[in-house]
Amino acid sequence: MSKSLNLIKDPIGPLLRKIAIPASVGTLFQTLFNVVDTYFAGRISPEALSALAKSFPIYFIIIA
């Protein structure tokens, strides 16, 4: 597939991009999922939206 990353000898810029871009894309999709989830919960009822809002901090601690 691709060569392994040598964190000691390779330049920092390309290494940072190779690690940061996939992490950023993953975070973007996770946030979009949460936005869509919030939208549909809000259409169900205010209580469902409130439950989702109260559980988001716990969810973010778990995925952190």
C-alpha cells in the first residue's frame, strides 16, 4: 500500500498532513452525523431534543 511513516527522519509538514487530514475528515463526518441526528430528534419532540442535548457531552467525552 504505502510506506510506513518514520516519525524521526521524515519532515514534519507531510507527516502532520498524513495524520491530521484523516482525523479531520472523521471529525467532520461525526459532526455532520450529530447535526442530522439533532434535526430528526427535534422533529420528534422537544423532549427528544432535550435528551439529545443532555447526552451530547457524555458522547463527546467517550469519543475523545
